[in-house]
Amino acid sequence: TSPFAWLRTRFYYLLIRLYFDQEFSIEEFTRGAKQAFSVVSKLLSQRKLDLLDELVSAEVLQVLKEKISLLPDNHRDALAADIDAIMYTTEGDVRIYYDDDGMKFVSILMRFWYLNGANLPDEVPGETKVFQIVFGDESTKEKRHLLTANYEFQREFTEGVKPDWTITRIEHPRLLE
């Protein structure tokens, strides 16, 4: 990321700690986001969308129901990310906003890079190259793809509201489109 973007996100984290949650820690948030990403991606892969009610917003869940039903099996398999297979995680955009009724929100976009052994072609639709990594020697090759996903987490900080993060955007480029 650029130095400006890095400074801007750090400034937002400071604002979150000062005005919304004095115990907020990006490290702790990132650990929780990785865990949520792993759980949600596996449930998506298994088509267990009814178990996502408390984790994913109703709007996103409705879109996912339509998209998941149309996915080929190998693309659906590629959605699943084991927590140990997450190679890199970074924060994207951080937003703090208020609506017209005085409700306060924070949203954080997280980007994940993960290894997956799904049987994907070398080129996925849209002609984007999927990176492949081969483990083992010639006789026991295991091919893995390095895939990306973007999940946006939102929390309402209005007084009296349950302090839960909800996933408000799920993107698995070239797989879930």
C-alpha cells in the first residue's frame, strides 16, 4: 500500500479507539476477520447459506443465494479457505460514517490471499491468470492456486446496539461473479 493509504488507515484506527471503542485493536480485528473469512468461505463452498444469517447482511446473503446456485462445482470448491491456508491479509478501505438518524458505523475492507487445491483451469473466466504453486516432488505433485477475496466488515456503534461485526460485502474475483 502507499504511505498515504497506510497513514490514513492508522488515523482511522486512532479515531475508532478515541470515539467508538477504546479497546479496538487492528491486530485483534484482523485475527477475527481471518477466522470469519475462513468460516464463511467454507459455508459458501458447502452451500450452507442458512448458517450465515448472523454473520452476513441480509442483502449480501440474498445475492449469494443467487450466485452460489449457478456456480460450477470447481469454482464453489475454490471459495473455501482454510485458516492455515491464508497466506496474506491486509486492510483495504476504512470508513466511519453517520446516517441521518444519528446511527454510527465503521466498516473495514479486508483483503485475503489464500491457497486452495480446487481443480481450476490454468485460466479462469475473464482471462485472469491464477497463480499455481506446486508442492512436493515430481511423483507426488500437489497443485494449489493462490486466490484472493475481499470481505467488508461493518459494525454499528450506536449506543444500545449489539457490538457485532457483520459482513456487508463478499468478493471472490473471477469465482463469484
